[in-house]
Amino acid sequence: MDELVDILDAQGNSKGISLMKSEAHRMGWFHPTVHVWFYTKNNQVLIQQRGKDKNTFPLLWDVSVAGHVGAGELIEISALREVQEEIGLEIRLIDLYKIGVFKSIQKHSKNLIDCEFHHTYICELKVPFNSLKKQETEVESLALIPINQFKKELFELNIQGKYVPHKKTYYQTIITALEKVLIKSQ
């Protein structure tokens, strides 16, 4: 789905203009996105398999919920909206814990260049897994896997072609944040 997004400079500052997402991707303009990683108290992380019809990384496993921030939309409100849309879950702002903003540039083709700033959160999954309702057009599948397995697959086994190829430092930050919050909760 095409939507209007705010355009940012290479440092993540607003340029004061908005364009359609397709145009931002075609031209390689920076724009904001949200990533929400859900975890459970029993050391699991929710991962999402991207839809088979996605333009980028179809059928690869990725962040629990991700999406573009609409033009003029507050980052946190976008996160809440994307969670509702992609997995049918209503959460509150207080449930989100921001762990950082990550600059990402991925050139998929001459006319598809993702230049994004991922506003990234972690959030406890407080409902049963089977109560989640995936958005059929965006999400192929959902899975809960042990954080240790996720970590092993990313760094020790270096499984190619299973996960979206985010930077190693991005994945390390996610896992560190999840482990830290889980240690505090015990």
C-alpha cells in the first residue's frame, strides 16, 4: 500500500516535505519507520515471516511488527497503529520501550532503495500467542522462538536466507535489550 511519508535528511532531520512512499523508495530518500520487537516472560521473541508478495525480502523472518510512519504522524502512534494492523493487538504507549533509532540503507534495485530510520521498541507480549491475528496481505506467518535460539541462528550458525539481513549491530542491540529486560523481570 502506498502512503504519504515525511522525508528526512541523512541525519534523520525533517526536510519539511512529504512524498508517497513509492517515490521515496524510488529516489532513495530517507524516511522514518517503526520496529516493535515483542518478547515473553519465558524468554521468547515473536518473529514475523514477511508476506510472499512483499517487494523486499518476501518470506524472510523479521521483526515482530514493522511499518512506515505516516506523514505528520507521531512515531509512537505509528507503532501502536502498526501493531494493531499487523498482529491485531492493542497496546498502550506505556507498553513500548524505545531502544534506539537505527539508520538503514538497502539498495534492492535501481528503482527500490530503502533509506530509513528505524525507531525501534521492545514490548512484552502479554496475551496468548494464538490470540494474535496476522494481517494477511503483509504477514505470512508468526512464530515465538526462544531468544537463545534466535541469537544462535543469527550469530553462531549465521543462517543465510532465513532472516532479513539487518546489520549485525542492529540485531546485537535487539538481543541485548531483550536479555536486559528479562533479567530485570526475574
